[in-house]
Amino acid sequence: MESFVMPLCKWLQFSWWATDIRTSYWVYPFIQLIHFTGLSLWLGTNVAGDLRLLNIGKKPQTVAEVRDELFVWNWIGFCVAVTGGFLLFSSRATLYIVNPAFRVKLMMMVPLALIFHIFVQAKTPIWGRQPVVPAFGKLAGLLELLLWLGVVIAAVEIPSFG
Ligand code: HEM
């Protein structure tokens, strides 16, 4: 795998946009802002859905209603976060790809949490139809919260290995 990943990272890092991001003093922080704005939307809407599954907070809406109202914002947030993340990554791709925290975040935690999120989102209309969220639904909400927390912890550790 390494044989084609590193050349790909080198190509990415020396692409015109990655060079611009790396060499300008304001573009990198601006893209961080984009990544964090997307993350606020993505993680915020995920946490709102998971807390509702766990029956925490005010409950004027059913689980299914919360999911439906946040669905579009949830995926807009994801697209913005991934675009920003990709651009940040491309600026120093050869360093990030060998960073253990980045590897844990991107190759383990993000795919795992994302697959689980899609599963929870698909199941929510079924769990939401019942007056009380079944125990399995609550457990799924808790597990999803913990998985995203794991992604954030791994992300925060990236600079420690840089
Ligand atoms: C959607 C789930 C994601 C979450 C929850 C997430 C979370 C975070 C957080 C909290 C940080 C800030 C770390 C810090 O500065 O303390 C960060 C930075 C970063 N993220 Fe993400 N991220 C996600 C997706 C991605 C993706 C898909 C990529 C790459 C393709 C990416 C690449 C990066 C990079 C390169 C940094 C900068 C690390 C540094 O040098 O400080 N992220 N992310």
C-alpha cells in the first residue's frame, strides 16, 4: 500500500492548491475555519440526535422528527468538514500520512463512526415510531457519541505527533 500512497501524497502536497495553502499566511487558518464550521454542524447535529435517542433534554419532538429536521444540515456539515479536512491534509500530506494520530483518526475512527452513524440514521425512523426508544436504540446513541468523541480525541492529538 505504502508504494503508491506516498507518491500520491507527494503529488497532492505539491499540487498548486496545496502549495498555496502551505505558503500563504492566511489560507491555512481560513481552511481550518471551514473544517471547524463543518464540524460544528456535523458533530452538533449528531450529538442532538444521539441525546434525543438517549432521552436527555427537552422532548417536544420525537426521535424521528429530530432526525428529519436535522438531516440536511447534518450532511451539509459533513461535506464542508470533509472538504476542509482534505485541503488541510493536502497541504502537508506526506507528514500527516505518517502521523499515528492522523492514521487512527482517518483510517479507523472516521470510517467506523461514519458507518455507525449511517446505521443509526437508517434505524431512527423505526425506533422513533415507538413511544419509548428501545434499549438498543439508546445504546446505539451512546455508542455513536463515544465514537465521535474518539475521532475528536485522535484529531486533537495530531499536533503532538507532528
Ligand atoms: C468528519 C469527521 C471529522 C472530525 C470529527 C474531525 C475533527 C477534527 C478536529 C477536532 C481537528 C482539530 C485538531 C486540533 O487542532 O486540535 C481536526 C483537524 C484536522 N483534520 Fe479533521 N475531522 C474530521 C474529518 C477530517 C477528514 C475527512 C480529514 C482529511 C481528509 C481531516 C483532516 C484534518 C487535518 C489535516 C487537521 C489538522 C491537524 C493539525 O495539524 O492540527 N479531518 N479535525
